[in-house]
Amino acid sequence: MQAKSRALHEFGATFLGPALHVYAESIEAESNGHLPVCLAREGWCFHRLLSRLQRESSIDLENTPVYLRVSRTLLFRAMLGSPVIMPMALSNEFAGSILDLMRKRFGLQLHEIFSALPIELLRFNCELPKDQALVYEWLSPHLKALESLVSPTRKALIAYLRRSGLMDEEKRPLMLDLGYSGTIQKILTHVLERDTAGLYFIATKPGETEVGDHQALLKGVFHEGVGWRSGCTMLDRSLLFECLLTAPHGQMVDIRQKSSGEFEYFYGREAATQRHFQDLKTVFDGAIDHVIRCRHHGVTYSRTDVQDLYEVFATKPNCIPHDVWHLFSVDDDITGNGIVNPMQMFAI
């Protein structure tokens, strides 16, 4: 193994390996009666981990995990106009024009936006969640037009969820993701019209949440009930995890079902991790190899071990080797921030 590949592999083992090991143990403990559903960009790595553990007979899961190519942007787009989902879509932080909001949060293309909304409205600026009620008032006269515009996305999404097995009444979906408030899980609870469970690295609002007539149960493995900027490093500097726990295709922003019944996926712009995905795959391999070794040899970590290790990497300069610096960037368009580099943001 070349020096760079060895450095990437070893970094995966030390930075991601312990967290994935504890997470896999928690998934196994929660798996009875559940269908493990690996969500969004982070889910690509989780699905790869669980699939490898199953192939090596190193984990006992009642049902084979599925990978679901969804994102908040895709789901907000599909449910645009829904009186249940719109308040949720407008509750997260954002600053910019209505045009930017429609493009970045809801994934609409320019020609779609101009076909459904007046130009005067698109020039208005807003700050969410402070202006949530005002923005909803502005959009209300146009919600029917927007709902009609995204109906192909919504129909394809429902067909995709059914094809993925999430509507099997005998298996309650267990959503697997990094965290935090379970927005994707709550939207899927509404779309599926059934109760769901979610197991996250961090759950900022754990417990049962009512979504229409159904319940979304959220649990956190490493932290529960913590708030942003409250001193929880694993949450406040979670961008380090988000940069690495991503998929080769990035974020899905739209879906269509072809006449053949197959699905066509559309993705947002690439971050550095998509351009250098072979390097990121080596990091994943190092992390998953570490989990396999731990389970074979009976090595365990406590949640505190993982928290303390993350504290070191996330706060101490030069703990993250130079060979992996190029992998730390993430698409944060949904908040209007564009591409974000946490190494610069956190001065590490």
C-alpha cells in the first residue's frame, strides 16, 4: 500500500472506525421487527458497513438493510405545498432572496421558478426562521401551482419508496442517519403514512414526535437532547463527520420514473469528496476494516471513548493528517451557505 493510501486507511480506522463500531452495535440491538433504512449521503457509508458485516457474518440483522437516495432538498421539493411539510421546510435557518430559497432549499430550476412565481416576489429577501410566517403568506397564493409543478417528483418518490420496501406493513422502517432533528424521517413518516423509528449519531429532539396521524420515534446513540452551540463538540463540529460520511454521487435533488418503471436520479453539484471519491473510499475501507477486526476480536468502545476521540480531532490543530485535508468540504446550499470547509471554519 502506498504511503498516501496507508495514511487514508489509517485515518479512517482511527477517526471513523470507533464511531461506526458503536453505531453498528446499536443498530443490531434495535433491529428486531425493523427494516434498516440508510438515509441520504451518510447512508451510503452506513449501508456499505452493514452489507460488509452481513457478508462476513459479523452482525445479526432481521432484515437486509436498504439504501435510500433521499435528501431534505428532494423531500421538500416533492412535498412543496403540503400544509404539514411547509412549516417544517421554512423552520430551518436561511438567508437570501425567495428566488434563492426556491432554488437552494426546494431544488427548483430557474425555468420552474419563473413559471410558477411572479418576478416581484422572487426579489423579496427573507431570513428564516424569523420570517417563516411572512414567507408562507407570500407563497400561499401560489402553492397550488407549485404543488402541480412538482407532482412528477412526488409520484416518482412514492413509487421509489414502495419499490424499496418501506411500505411493507410487517417491517417498521428504522431510519439511519448522522442526525439531528430527524427532518427526513418526519417527512417520510408523513409520505408513508405510517409510524417510523430513527437511530442517529445525535438526536437533538429525541422521543416521539407526532407527524399528522403517525409517530416518528427518534433515538441518539452518542448524544440526545443537546442543542447547537451548547458545548457539545460532536454536534457543534459535526461538519467533520458530514464531510466524510457522504456518497459518490453527492446529494439527490430530484427523481423521475421512466415509462419502463425504472428511476432516474438527479444530483446537485459536486463537493471535493465527490471529485476525490477514490480517496474517500480508502478512508471508508479503513473504518470498516477496523469495525470487522473489533467485532472478530471482541474489542469494544464506550460512547465516552468515541466522544473523547472526536473532541481531540475536532479541536486540536494538526491531528487530522495533511493527506486527508482535501476531503473536508461539504455542500450547505440548503441554508444558503454554498460549499463549506470546516478545517478553515474551525481553524484546525
